[in-house]
Amino acid sequence: MSDTSPPKTVASGEKFRTTQGITAIKDGQKRRASSEPQVFEPKPKWLRVKAPGGSRFEAVKRNVSEHRLSTVCQESHCPNMGECWSNGTATIMLMGSVCTRACRFCAVDTGNPNGWLDLEEPQNTAKSVELMALRYIVLTSVDRDDLDDGGAAHYAASVRAIKERTPHVVVEALTPDFDGDLQAIERVVDSGLEVFAQNVETVKRLTHAVRDPRAGYEKTLRVLEHAKRHRPDVLTKTSLMLGLGETDEEVLQTMDDLRAIGVDILTLGQYLQPTRNHLPVQRWVSPEAFNDFRELGLKKGFMEVAAGPLVRSSYRADKVFEKNNLGLAAPVPVPGQPLDSSLIPTLNLN
């Protein structure tokens, strides 16, 4: 559960203390001194979103607050929060809002929780899923390198609690890498979920500059490969941000690396700089370019490639099985196969 939001007076990049006594850095990156102020270019028109609001949005907001839940929607400054919450869905972030890592693209607060966990979180999460009448839930979390198993047992307990209350709900777990602990990965994959996700985030060349030193391109591939090998019936999924300086050839090579280990689902979205302390955007990728990447990914054999400027790993996650780019564009048929928008037979989303 959430260890409460920091006071509004805390500026991005400053240290603060949570009510549990955890010292953290607001938005995950320390304020950086610079001799020249950054110039923020206006975002392209295709990246404009409506401000959140409406009765359904407020209802989800109240539910999240009353059950002391953290959501990646809030913590990562997701541009789609208004749309998703207005549709009555949210991605729940387990194990608090303080991450032990400090990736340079991410706006989640960073610090050392020193083993803190809300033991009521699995049951409160399951209760919230039931109250929101969801049919698909994404569970994600901060990295918890301070825990012996990286939080795998807590993850598994949350999945089992959801399945006990609402067995019809499809569960996707977007997990940390658990530092490559294969037993931890198996514990989560065996918990009853349908989709296991771990994000590669960027191309191999940029991994060191973009992600925390404890993360790694090859480490993420090993996690995804082991999950698929251990439970072939569980779908595997990952996400890639574009606009950090990668080349088109590097994106295609990443697709090949992911298909080589059997990854089923890939999402591609535009990187957006959350604060001035984070990595700047190197390029704005057009909707047309995203459509091209989607078509190339499908040709390489992914079950689905969801691609678009505002696409995030958990955005419209339940729609991925309709194979129509989350409804954002006309579906592209997989070469050699008839266009099929039906749901995956093993997943009941009705």
C-alpha cells in the first residue's frame, strides 16, 4: 500500500520523509545543477490529452485513497490517468511508492524502505478490485531490493487474494526483475496470473544511461525467458520507450531479441520527460512511425504490438487481446493469417 504522498511543499528532486520514516527523493532524481537552463520544446499535437475529471474518475480516486493504494498512474505522472480512471480502471502499484532504484526516465520516488511492507495490502487490493467491478487488473510495483526475495512472495499473495475473491478477473503482473532470482520469478508466475510482464524499457545500447545500474538489458531478457520456459501457458509481455536516442535499427534488433525468447506482447510508446531532472526527449516519434513499427513487429511474430505516442505498458491492457492496437488505429493483419479480433481462448474477458 501507499506510504502516503509527500507533502505538497516538497519540490521535485528534494529529500523528504514518509510517515513510515522512509527517506526518499521526490520524483526519483536529485535536482541537477546546470549552467544552461533546459529549453522544453512544445509537445506535438498528437500528445495532448484531456484533463482528468468526471464522476467515474472521482470514484476511482476515492477508492484508491480509502484503501491506501498506490497507483503507477499517479506515481509515474502517466498522461493516460484521466482516460483510464474515467473508464473505471487503474494499475495498482504494490509495496509502497518508494523505489530502491533510480532510473533516469522514471518519476517514482526513490529511497530505501528498509523492509517496510503493508501486510494488509494483498487483501485490500483484492477488495478494491472487487469494488471496482474490474474484469482485468494490472499489478505493478516499485523495485524492492531491500527485501530478500524482491517482494515476490507479496506479489504472489496479492494475485492469490484477487483470484480468491474474483476468480474471473484476469491478472497481469508487471514486475521488477527480482535481481534475476529465478525462484522469485517462479513464485510470481505460479500464483495464478495470466500475463507476466517485465519491461526492457530501452534498446541495449542506451540501457546503462537510462536505467538504474542494477537493472540490465540481458537481465530483463533472462527474466522473461525463464517465465515463459517455466510456464508456457502464461503470456509474456514487455515495453519499450521511444525518443531516448535509439535508432530504428536498434528497435528492430530489440524486437528480434524479444521474439527469440518467446515474448508474446510488446508495447511501444513515446518517452516523456517527467521533470527537468530526468533525461530529455531526443525525438518525437510520429503516429505514422509507430504504426510502421507495429506492422514490422507483427511480421516478426508477436501476438500483438500495441504502438502509439501515448501507449504505456498497462494502457488499455485488456484491449491487447482484441489485436487492434488497443482500438487506437485500424488493425494490421499478421502476414499469412486472417485478421482475427477475437479474444485469446484461455482468457475470459467477457
